Amino acid sequence: MYAIVEINGQQFKAEEGKKLFVQHIKEAEEGQAVEFEKVLLVDADGAVKVGAPTVEGAKVTAEVVNPLVKGDKVIVFKMKRRKDSRKKNGHRQQYTEIVIKSVIA
């Protein structure tokens, strides 16, 4: 059984026991239970329910493992040739690590 769930504007495939790295959830604390109710699709052993826009009564519960995980550093380098213009910038995206506990359809 799995579900397609929307978390912070992104869609994820949620299966029981699966570990996900989602966009940073500001209110999250380690060990806290989190519920997501924007379930777009549920597949229960071949019986597929598609929401319009969401499946009613369905929700996904998860537990926060690590509230702040930093992603790999991305270097942004801009240069204009023959202008002596260079700009170097780095960025590390912040994620929250969660584990899916149950999918309720």
C-alpha cells in the first residue's frame, strides 16, 4: 500500500517504513509525529483511488527523525568575459528527514 502525498508543495510516494527528505518543516522537532492530509492518490493492493484534488478521509502519518539536514553545497559562479566581473556564491538546501509510520485510506 502506498500513497502520493503533497508535502510543502512537492509530491512524494509514501510507503510504510520509507525514509524521506522533505523541504524543511520549521515547526518540526525530533521524535514529533506529523500528519499530512493532502493525499492525492492511494493504491491499496491494486485498488487505486484518485483524488479530485485529494482523497477524502486519507492521511499519512510520519515521525520526524532529524528536523534539520543540510544538503550538498551548490556553487553558483557568474562571470562576464572581458569585464572583470565575477560573482561566486554557495547554497545549501535545508531538509527535514521523516519516516513514514502509516498510510490510512
